[in-house]
Amino acid sequence: MKILNIEATLKSPKVIFDTENFIFEMQGNSRPENVRNFYYPILDALKRFYESALENNKLEQFSSKIFKYNFKLEYFNSSSAKFISDIILLIDNYNKKGFNNKIYWYFEDGDEDMIEVGEDFSEMINVPFNFIMIKK
């Protein structure tokens, strides 16, 4: 699978999904005008990656590697929150199937709202969820 690379705009985050280096990163603000058009291709790419690995009996190869999901969001609206939770639930679903996923939730020092949302997401799943504070 080739790398999914979506450049950031004023209303949408930068997204990198690099299956060769086992990294997914979402960074910036998320308040796209058409949330479905922005997030559906990301969800589809994640599903295709995992399903392809399962169909091609590559689970053993992937289970020995940690797939890192970095969420470095500064702000997201409620519509984006729904799709971010869909991504996190998808990660959890494939973690249960044997993949080794870890989530890293970045937040700025003092941003209580972002910490709280991350805690809410972490309670929904069984994937290791790591909180990383960024100093201003």
C-alpha cells in the first residue's frame, strides 16, 4: 500500500498513514466543511490495510511490530470527534484481532479539554493509550 499523505489546510489536519514504517499521524485542527468527504478515505485506507494483511495471512508479520497512532490535534469540532472516535474504535477492533497498535495522544500543557477528550477515548478501547504533554 502506498503512503496516504493529506496536507493540512486551515480547516483540516495533516494526515500521514505510512504502512511501511507502521505509523499513522494526524496533526493540526479538524473542522472540515464536509467531514464525511475528509474522513471516509482515511477510514477506508485503514480498513483496507488491516483486511489485506488478514486476507494475505500477514498477521504474524504485523503482530510483531508496533503500529503507532499519533494524534497531535490542537482542536476538533464535534463532527470530527465522531470520526476520530470511529478511527480509534477501528484501531481497537483490529488490535483484538492480533495487531499490535498503540495510541499516542498529544496535548499542550494546560489544555484540560484535550486531556479530557483523550481520556474519554481511552476508556472506550483496550489499546494501549499514552498521553504526551507538549510544553508551550
